[in-house]
Amino acid sequence: MTILRHVIRFVVAAVVLMFVGFLVPGFSVNNFWTALIAAVVIALLGWVVEAFFGDRISPYNRGIVGFLVSAFVIYLTQFVVTGFYVTILGALLASLVIGIIDLFIPIKTHMDLRNGDAGNRQET
């Protein structure tokens, strides 16, 4: 069940990246498979940034630092994933659009990688 949740999360993230590629100038994704790979790479780079700098600079935090880190992670992804192209302005706009979309369709699960599935437990 947990693996299915992650697969769905990455598929939704890939669809969001495809939509952002259609909407944002300076942001281009060749096809769905490229978007899916980019979603995985963005998640991994976000995890690495969070592991090095902690939760305060996490791309998933709401705020200007999280916004800028998210744009930086999106920009770095183009160097790892072929068929994924973004300019600096495109990364900033994509980070903004993804943040707005995330308000309505949360892509990140509440699972904290360090605490297992503790983020999904109900408190008693």
C-alpha cells in the first residue's frame, strides 16, 4: 500500500510538471516519462537539500527560502534529466506555480523519511 501511494504521488507530480511546462515560459518537458523521471529527481534533490541543511531550508517549507530552494532544485534537475529544460526565470515561475497548485493538490505526503510513517498516524 505504501509503494502505491508513492507511485501515485510521482504520477501526480509528473502531471503537474507537464501542466507547468505548458503554462510557464522557459520551462519545457519533452514527454510524460521525462516528467516522471524529473519528479523523482526533484524529490531526491529536495531530500538531499533537506538532509544537508535541515527542515528550515527545505524546498517543502512555505516561505521565501523554501521558494528559492525549490526553484534551485528545479533548475538543477535539468542537468540530470535529458528532455527537461528550464531557465532561471522559468524555475522561479515554475516554483511559484507548483506552490500554488500544491495548495489545492498536495504532492508531498506527510510521511517523514526519518520517522517512518509517523506523520500519518493519528494522535491519541
